[in-house]
Amino acid sequence: LLRRLLLFQDVRRVIERSERMAGKLSGFVFSTVSELCGEGRRRIEVEDPSSYGFQPPQLLESLALLLLQLTGAESVRAALRVREAAPNYENFLRVLRSSSSLSDSQIRSLLSLLPSS
């Protein structure tokens, strides 16, 4: 799903038009970052990760690339900030800094979009 969204040229325009889509995207971001970067991340067990293509750092990088396409979308920013308890975005950014191909400027752009924990 993330790869399809990344390939879709007008993803920002579509999501900006629909508050519902922005809300769904923020829910996806919230749950993915919570699971892969939160307290329970060490307890995630996948029996055969390679058969599922389960690679958390790559999943987080794809999520970051999607968010970078949406950095100017106010509806996404607002939807992300509505969540009562922000997941551990610091861990998310730390993983991206250590294991992704994102530049420092891309990570700074993400910081402007994500709410503070």
C-alpha cells in the first residue's frame, strides 16, 4: 500500500481534499509508529519475516517518504496533532537517521510535520 501511495503523483492533493482520508492516514501513521517504535517494539514476533517481507526499518522509511510528500498538507498536520497521545516519534526519527537513506533536511522536514511527544 505504501509503495502504491508513493508512486501516486497526486497523493497530497487527494488527501488534502478529504478530511476523512487525512484522518485515516494519521491513524495509519499513529499505529505503525506506535507498534514499530513504541514500548512494545521488542515484543513483535513474526515467525518468518523474510517470507512476509517484514523489514521494519524499510517500512518506516517508506512511511517517512510518504509523509515528506505531504509536509505542506495542513489537513494531515492537523489530523496528526489531534491524537491524544503521540507515539514515540523520537524513536521513529532515530531509526530513520541510523538506517535510512533520508537526508538531514528530509528529517528536519518530518520534524515540522510530526507533533511533539
